[in-house]
Amino acid sequence: MRRYCVAMVSVMAVAMTAPAYAAECDGDLRALNEKISNNENDYRVVVDAGLSSEIRQLRDAASIFSRNGQDDACQAVVEGIQARLDQRRGELTDGKEITDRDSWFESEATRLKTAVPVSGLEQPLRASSVIGADVRNMKNEDLGEIEDIIVSQKGTGAGTQYVILSRGGFLGLGEKRVAVPWDELKVTTEGDDPVFVLNISEDALKNAPNFDRGAWPDVDTDAWRKTNDEYYKTNRL
């Protein structure tokens, strides 16, 4: 993954000005998001088999270029994402079907079983290891990624922590967000990248209280916390 981060930095160094919104590249990024989300060319299977963190880092770079009108730089990253997907797909196939995905899925499902409640961790977690991390349930179904952290400062729930989970398409474009109570999460302690586990189904999470980007929930309101937190308690698997 290091070589892709280096390549991403090199592309960023080429484009230093920002004329206007790069609509063309944004459209290409959304089209790629649809391909991954719909598992076209086995892209979602490939991502699930160990590429999620890497692809999301590249997505973030493409989104930055798109928002700042740097179309060529954005296009270069989008092309890089697709090339990486195709490369990894070739590594996992015998020319027809994915061959290693089942073994990866089994090993990940085993790792998720070792997850421990975040409230019971002996060592503190760094914010950098939380933000951007994958969130799955015990069925190893992808629920999204942690986009931010909220710490409440007022009311009876002062100190209560939430993670903002982005949902709706793997590349995180135009998706809704949900505020998941920190204590509802578990986290793996084995492997290179921690994975957070939320004990809820994909369908239940789709119906959880949500909000748009930029419209942050009023976490200091007792009524909001009660409604939001109760949803996760009553919909546990």
C-alpha cells in the first residue's frame, strides 16, 4: 500500500491550483462507486478481500481534486483505483471466478469473533486508528466506515461518545450518516488494521436515524440521544 500512497502524493504535487469543480471526474468517480457497490467485474468482492482501506485512501484523494477543479489529477487517481482493482482481481482469479475470497472471508469471520468491547480495552485507541476504519457485523457484512468522532459536552449524557458512520455506496458519495454509540462497538485486536464490529444487520442500519453531510445531529439533546441510542439497543442481532 505504501507505493500507492507515494504515487498519490506525487499526483498531488503536480496539481497545485484549483480553478473550478471537476464535474467530469466527479461523474467518473460516481460511476466507479456504482460498479463497486453493484459488484460489477467482481469489484466489490475484490475490495472486501483486503483492499477497502487502500481504495478509500485513493478515493479521498480523488474527491479532493474533484472539489478543487483539478480534473487531470482526479482522473489519474480514478484510473489508478480501477487499475488496482483489476490487478487485485487478477491475483484472486484463475481466469473465471474468484478463488481466494472464501478463504479470506473465513479468516476474517474468525478474526471478528475475537473482537472485544471498546469500553473494555486495556490500551487507549488513537483517533487515527478509529477514523477511516471499517465497520462490519459478525456476519462480516460491510456496514461502512468511521468518518468522525463526537464527544458530548452537555446534558445528562456528557462524555458520551459517538462515531459517525458513513453509509450508502462503497466510495462514500452522497451517502447518509448515522451516529453510532461508542459503547455499541467492539474492535479486533489481531491483524494489521483494526476492524470495528457493530452488532446490527445491514437492513436495520439502513433504517437507523440518519443525517446529511454537514447537518450534524444535536447530540447534546436528551431526546435525540434517547431516540438514537434506543434504536441500536433494540436492533441488536
